[in-house]
Amino acid sequence: MEILRVENLSFAYPGAARQALCDVTFSVRAGEFVVLCGETGCGKTTLLRLFKRALAPRGTRRGTVRCFGQPSEAMSEYDAAAKIGFVLQDPEAQIVTDRVFSELAFGAESLGLSPEVIRRRIAETAAWLGIQNWLQQDTHTLSGGQKQLLNLAAVLIMRPDVLLLDEPTAQLDPVASSEFLQTLYRLNREMGLTILLSEHRLEEAFPLSDRVLVLSDGRLAWNDAPQKVAEAICRSPENAMYGALPGAARLFSLLAGARDCPLTVRAGKRFLQQFRFAEPSAAVPPQPFQKPLVKLRDVWFRYAKKAPDVLRGLRFDLYRGEICCILGGNGAGKTTLLQLLAGTKRPWRGRIEAPKGLRAALLPQEVRLLFTEETVQQDLLLLLEVLGVPTAKREERLLEAARALRIEPYLHRHPYDVSGGERQRCALAKALLTEPELLLLDEPTKGLDAVCKRELRALLRRLAAQGVCVLLVTHDVEFAAETADRCALLFDGGVIGAGTPEDFFSENSFYTTAAVRMAHDLCPRAVTCAAVAARCTGKADAPC
């Protein structure tokens, strides 16, 4: 039975030069787990929101959107709210109350359910998800992963027949992301819940799915089983989606696998056992950076006098010309560290030593807060005016930044009318216009596709070559492994394990890359799929 169906669906936002969706046709059957993926700005969020009438964007629509066998606009208000659940990308954006119990009850109360039914549903759902001990907590005290699980629980209490999720793991650390996706898998397999999941991080989502939909420039490029889609993309490494495939599939492509493309770490390990690998060459000590640009010495921080310490005696140095990635769990204090370095917060104890007049730019996790004008161009021009750039040079500076980040098509659009990944690039352009010496980035790859990540990596390396110190806080272990000069883990209020990506990721089991999980026994210290492939010397049964 079909639960969702679109036929010849096209959609354009008001004033947009091109359509966000173009002639899309597909259906989702009851009980399916379908993953929706594609490049940044390809139309994923638009498509999901068109199924949920309360969230549907304004614009010109052609074609049909059917839910439960009827046009979406013909559904009753009750059915539209109750039968189709929606989980947003930003955990904060969906929470409307200040207590966990109240948040869980809010949606069910809106449906007019009795208090007895609501309490029973809360009890059952909280116990099944393992969140029964949170019920009396304030929602603001939860970590990002806990907030997203709370959002999911609040939707499930309304007993939807289909669950739509728009990049729900975008702001979660690797462990929380894995747990969240496994929860979705259980809901699908054990409860029969139909799931349509939009994702950029496909390492774990891809093998969980029954079917994969790939959008490209608003059109449906693939609609097939995950293994078939992966094999098709592997035959076209130049495709924008190639870099987003699970690591096992990319190794299959790099090592010229013939059939049965692996999608999981377990299958990838089995695939690699047929090859020989060269021993790692003697590690060349990295060139030491010169005098530190910023020194953190015995830094302590808490948000209130009686609140627990977030940072405890933290000591760390940052250098000109380096790219440093800080990883860690949600709530570990990574964003707090960036705010201290940007000067928007001050340590309670300890000191931060930096040159007088140091130009620092912070790109926050929620980049919407950076925009105040009606168009991206107006916003950037206003910044240049505030910076004192002469009028004659503002247009040139703006276009230079726009070309570097490929945001020319969005200059005349409202900052809130572009996709999350597109807005992320516009915000980075704004940060770069300040010509910072210290660039602080909080989850800069959130919402970015593989091509945009590759371009961001090249841009950051150019900045580092010019002497800019780049500090990234990220959950994207693959990006960190391919980009950083140094990686470190923020844990228990301090920085631990700082070292090169090879040193850092080779020693980790959870905060590590798919390449390490698959090949650490066969190919030590290879932390990316490209590094594993480069060490391959041929088939295991071939002569040495």
C-alpha cells in the first residue's frame, strides 16, 4: 500500500530563477525505510515539507502530492497533524516548552487526547526510548543528541503512520548520530513505522534503508535499492554524490571491485581481506609550527555560579597557518571554547594569551543569527560598510568572496530562503570578509554535500597557507581526517589526545573514520579511504 506519492511534481519559490523541484515522481510504501539524499540545495527539504501541509513552503507548485491515497490538501487538519510526523534538522527549533514532560505532552494535547491517554503514551514511549529519567528535567539542560531524541519521542507520542526527518543527525556527534539512526531502524523494523529520511551523512543511513532516492538539481536521478545506487555512483566517481557514499563503497570503487558492492564496515572488512597492503612508511615528523598565536592557560568556565564547570583547567596552543579540529560529544564544551576564543565569553579562571588587536571571526552553529538584511548581498555590503571598506571597493570584495564560495546565485535571495548548506556558505563568506587571523568554525560542514566539503577543504588550506589559524569544532570525522593538521578530543573539560590525524584517529574506536574501522589491522595508520587504496599492492593471492 502506498502511503506517500508525488507525480510530476515541480515547485518554484517566489522570484527564484530556477525550480527547486522539477518533474519528480516516486512513491513510498507502508513499512519502507527510504533515504533521500543529494547535493546541497537539490530540493530535499522542499520535497519533505510539501508532504507536511503545516510546513509546506510558499511558491508555485505543479503536479500532485498524495498522502494516504488522497491529495495532501484534502486531508483533515487532524490527520495532517497526527498521521505525518516531522523531525527538523535543528534540535532547538522544534522544542516549544521548558520541561521534558510538557514537551512530550504538547503534541498529543494539541490533538485533544485525554490526560489519561497522554500519560500512558508518554510512559510507554519514554520507557521504549530509555528517556524515562529525563521527564522532570528542563529541556535546555539536554545535550543536542538528547534534544533530538526528545523531538522524536514527542512526535511518536502522536502515533504517526509515517515519519519524515530532515537531516536529523546534522548536529549530533558520531556516537549520538549512530544511536539515533539505530533507533529509527528499530522503529521501522520492530514497529513497522514508515520512514522517509533526508541525510547527507550516509555512512550508516545508507545500509539501513530499503530504498534510496537521489535528487540532482531538483530532479530524481536514482530510485533504487541502496546497493544498486551505490554501484551506479561508483561507476561515475566524478558524480557529486560519490564522496558521500559509505567508506566501504568508496573503497570498492578505488580498488576496482567487480561485484557485490559493500555498504557496511563488516562487509568492507571482508572485501579488503582479498588484498595485500604495504607496510606504513616511517612516519615523517610534522614540521613544527612556530610561536603560538593563542595560548590557553588553566582556563575554567561555567555558565552560572552554582552550575558545573564546562571547562576545567584547559591548556592548549593554537598556531598561525594550522588547521586544528576539535571533536567531542554533544555538550562537551566545544562551542563554549570557541566563544571564549572569540571574546564573547570570558573565563572564570585562567587566561587566554593573544596578540593585541587579533582579528578573530566566529562562524556559529546557527548561522541564521548572522543575517539581518533582506538579501545576502545587502547583508554582505552592510558588513563591508561597517568595516570601513571604501564604497568603490565593496562590490569587488563581495564578488571575490562570492566566487570563492560559489554563492553568486544566492546574492539576491533572502538568507532564510536558501537551503541550510547554502546559508552555511553565505555565512562563511561573511566571516571571510573580515579578513580574520583566527577563524573559528562551529560545525562548518553541517548541511554541505561532498563537493562543497571538498571546496571548503581547499579554501581552508589556502587560508592556512596565508598564515590564518583555523580552529574547527566538528562531528564530521571524515572531514577532519582529510583536512586537519592536528586533531584533539574535548573531554571532561580539557583537551586530550592532540596529534596528527594519523595519530589521533588510529588510536580511536568510536571517534574515528570508516577507513580505520575497516582496515586498521590490514593497513595501520591509514585513516582515509584514499590512504588505504594507496597502500594496496594487489590481490592477496598474487605474487609479492
